[in-house]
Amino acid sequence: MLDLFQHPLRLRADPSRVVVRPFHIAWAAANGAPSRTERLVQAVLDMSPAEARAQLEVVLKDFEARHWQTRRVFMTRYDEIEVQLGLDGSTIGDEKRQLIGAYFCHEYSYAAAALMNPSAVPHYDQSGMPKGSLRILMSLRAVGEGHISSVAFREGIITSQNELTLAPEPPFATAADAIGDELEAPEGPVTVYRHRDSTLSGTLLFPITKAQSNGLEDMRLVRFRHDDGSHEWLGTYTAYNGSVIQSEMLRTRDWREFDLVPMTGSAARNKGMGLFPRKVGGKYMMIGRQDGENIFLIESDTLTHWDEGVKLIKPKFPWELVQMGNCGPPIELDQGWLMLTHGVGAMRKYSIGAALLDKHDPSKVIGRTREPILAAADQDREGYVPNVVYSCGAVRHGDKIFIPYGVADSSVAFAFVSIKSLLAVM
């Protein structure tokens, strides 16, 4: 019998979580006339100092308490406008520059529509943890206005007694950002930086390149051990520009600086790639779904180039006949590689199952669950996309697996399952 505990905590969409984002107004001028941007800036420049001060005070009264270092944000945005229009900032007072910056910003409620599809890894800081406890770090897919997805983070602690405590979210959320030339939204790799005063639980990874413009989706985090014994946190995710998807990889060692790297190769044109947490047989290995139906095993000599793999698992049981995929990176056990899977059955009902792969040759499937270990039922059926449970990655803690999972593309729930009981039902 499966020993599964579903924790009562549930995370939901929250329209009160906002960040300041650039507000773009058409730059182009028509028939030689000033552009809208130029007209707006000139209107501020034409204000008297008293009028500009009064207008800025109105803006700050409305927004200063809702954001971190609001005046600095406005000044940073002004600097970008100054470059675009070739302004001479030395002739413009601070208050007018802040006001100009404010006109080219807006609030974005990054999790107003949905919060879903989490993954979990061991936190980089385990200091002070009592016996039986593990500090964890989760990524979550946050969906806001325009159905644009970004990546949020939450820190927490789990225990061997099925307890879960999440670190509180700070009152201010800040988006990690690029600097210098990287602000020009390049096509290739880009590095973004967490605000020096922001916690991870208050940090958001927002689309920054053209390939990501409509969203960063379903990050699968893994704590990767390199051959030299060092660790790097890697996260595969889908970049979406509104018409084309592209698999990319987050890379970080310190959780302050994040490299967002497009992956290449034929397999990288698909979603849902889950990386093994170390090399196997001298090769990097990935679980993917290259045909949208079956689970594939892919190997590579590099972390960022992935070509065609071999079919590993195909739908077999009624709850997975429509399609299958992974629910995050494989987890190493003494008995082999534990891979959580998702299956889609009748009425497009999603369920979560599991499979066990050979530790030395992951192309060999040792066992798989005949029935789901988690499925949409009762209140979990209702939401933005009904009848869905979906995870992007679980974490082992002692003799249990902690599984954060999305419910109906609307909220996030949590479960603990005994490894021994899970293996017994395969």
C-alpha cells in the first residue's frame, strides 16, 4: 500500500504580488513629427519645478510603499530613456528625471492568473539545520497579465515528520535584471542578477530576451554534481516567444548571478527536459519527450547541446494512454534512478506516476507504477485548466520523497511519499 501524505498547505495565485516593469510606448515618429515618447518627455520638461514636484509626490504616495527603492527604479528607467532620446540629463533636475522614469514604468502583477508547476532542490545553505530537517528551494511558474509566465522562488524547510514550513515572502518583489549591453534583449545567453537586498523568496525571473518574450515556463531544477565534486544548480525550462518554443537552461552556483542559456540540438526544440543530477557512464543524460507522446532518454557530451534520444517508456496503462512525460529530473536511490512521470488519460485527466531506471544503464526500465500515485480528484479538479496535477521536480529527504505539484494550473500543493512503499507498488 502506498504511504502518501498530502500536506494541507496550498499556494494560490496572488494579484497583490507586483513588480515594476518598463512601460514601452512607440518610439517611431511619423512624418517628421515628434514621437509619443518625445511628446511625453517634453510635457514633463515643460512643467514648472513646483508642478513636477507635486506630480511626483502623487506618484510616490500611490506607489512608494509598494516597491523596493521606488525612486531609484524611476531614475534607472529615466537613464534608459535618456539614452534612447539623446537627452542631456545634466540640465534636468532629479524630480523631473524621476517623473519621466515613472511615466515609462508600470506595475505588473506576475502571479495574478496562476501559480503552478513547482520543482524543488536542496537549498545551497544547510547551516543550522537540526537533525531530520532539510532546507529546500523551490521554483514556481507564475502567470500574470497577458498569460506571460515568469519564474518565482520560495525557500522552506521540510522534516522527516512530513512537516513543511515556507519562508515568508518579503513585502517587496524584485525582478532579477541584466546590466549594460545585455539590456538590449539579445538572442543568445544572458546573465541576470538578483537585487543585492532581495531574498530568493522575493526574486522573480522575468522574460528578458526575444525568445522568452511570452514566458519562461516549467523550470525543472536540479542540484548537479560535476566530476570534480563541485555543485551547480541547473534548471531546464521552456522559453516561449508567442509562436516558437525553445528549451533553455538556468545555471547558477551562488543564487546571485543567473546565466540563462539557450540549448541547441534537435531535442532542444521540445518542452519538458529533465536533467540527471550527475553524469552516468561519462555522459550527461536528460529525460525528454521528443514526439509529444513518449518518454525518451537523451545523452550528450555537453550540458547545452541535445540531439535525438532513444524511446524509453511509452504509454501502457489507461491513465497515461494519451501521452506521457517526466515530472522533473530523476532522483538517485540505492535501487536505481527514480523518475516521476505524468500521464494523460481520458478527458485529458493528468496523473502522476513513477518509474525506476537501472542505476548504471538508465535505458533499462526496472519497474513502473500501474496506478497513479497522485491524480486530480474532488477539489483538485477545479481551476484554470481542470483535471491536472503536474510537478516539475521532487526532492529526496531521508526515506521519503517530497513532491510539490501544481493543481489545475491554478495552485500548488505538497505531498510526502515513502520510498519503500513507492518501490513496492512498481
